[in-house]
Amino acid sequence: MTKGRLFAVVGPSGAGKDTLIAAARAARPDLVIVRRVITRPSELGGEDFDGVTEADFATRKANGDFALDWRAHGLRYGLPAAQINQRNTGCDVLFNGSRAALEPAAHLFPDLIVIRVTAPSSVLMDRLLARGRESRDDIAARLQRPSFDLPANLHVIDVLNDGPVEQGAARFLAALQPVKA
């Protein structure tokens, strides 16, 4: 059986990663969308994730439950190995990643495909303001931070998500299509 592909979706806050992943889930029920484990309460909402305590996370890590884990924004993130391993049944697997986790991910999964979701700063500003979690000044400071380069030798597909959801979803789904030989 052919091994499924592994996709990491990355991009700045407000780029629409979760929206595009949800669109992919609806259009491609064959995709395995990894449900991340994060050390924050589940009731905080946002993306679909399993919220755990630091102690629970450490126990799960020690038990080998994660195929990959990392720290970002003061939180710990883990990808359940059972979901990543569904690649072995031929399923394509997609996870919402972090640029900080791409280097270790590339070492563990040399065939990793990165989908980098982007949008102009003005679009990011509007989307982040609509969330209502940060002030305009905080968002402006966030948008001024330099982004860092992705590790070399990764297969990266850029997806611009600057318009209607349907347009971004079509671009995202196109990025998930197998490369024609």
C-alpha cells in the first residue's frame, strides 16, 4: 500500500488556517485532520483541539503518545502518533503546525509538505480585529514582528488567502492535490 502524504499548515495568525482546514475537512472526508493536544483549556475555543494540563501533557509525552511536539507562545503542542500513523494506511494526513516545529518535523518526516497560508497585512489586521482578542496596537506590533524563514529543503506550497472563503478554500484544496508526474 502506498503511504499517504503528510501536510503541515503554517502561517501567521489571521491568515485563515483553521478556516481553510475546515473547508478541506468538508470537501475531502478522506483527509485525516490531526486534532492537536495543547496545554490550554478546551473551553477557550478557537481551533478544534484537546486541552490538557502541563502534567497530562508530560505524561502523554513520556508514554510516547506524540509523533511530534513543540513549544510556542508559552504553550505545549503535540500531534498524536495514532493520527499521524494513519499515513501508513494510505491516508493523507494534515496538521495545523507552527513554523517553530518545522525543522524537527522535517527530520522526522523527510517527505513533509508544508502549506504556507498567507494574506496581506491589511487583511490580517482586519481579521484579527474581528476576533476581538487584542487591541489594534497589539495587532500592529504583532504584524511588525519579522517572520522567520522556513527551514531549507522543505517542499513548500504557498496559498494566498486574501479574499472570500470560497476562493481561499479552492486554492487550499488545489495545494492538496497530488503532483502530476
